[in-house]
Amino acid sequence: MGTHMKTTIEISVPLLNQARKLATRQGTTLRALVEEGLRKVVAENRRPDGFRLRQASFKGKGLQPTVAGAGWDRLREMAYEDHGG
């Protein structure tokens, strides 16, 4: 199986003529221009990789001194204090 595939697309005559002139001026092919354009459109519409958590901090100054060095176990204990946990 090759790396290219033939296909047929319909392009308006004025756009096709402009593209041919541009390809000639740039010393390239119409196919190369079409591929370049498709790559740009695909790249612009690519979904971002992975999940990004939005910045949700508030006007604080970080952790309180009493929990600054606490591990997850201690933080969990504090979160569930007085809640039956």
C-alpha cells in the first residue's frame, strides 16, 4: 500500500486558476499546494493533547502554614474531620 491516494475534488475555476499561477510562481505543483493547505487546516483544528486543568486559584497566598508540609493522609483526615470520616 502506497503513501499517496488519488482522489477527485471539485474546485471553483477562479480558485483553481489562482492556485495554478501561485504554484508556477513558487516553482511547485498544484498537488503540493493542496497538501500544504490541508495540513494547515488539519493542524489548526487538531484537538489539544490530553486534559488540562484550568487555573482555578483564588486570591490566597498558598497553603496555610499548618498544612504546608502535610502529606495526603493528613490532608484527607483534615478534610473529613467532623464529617464522620
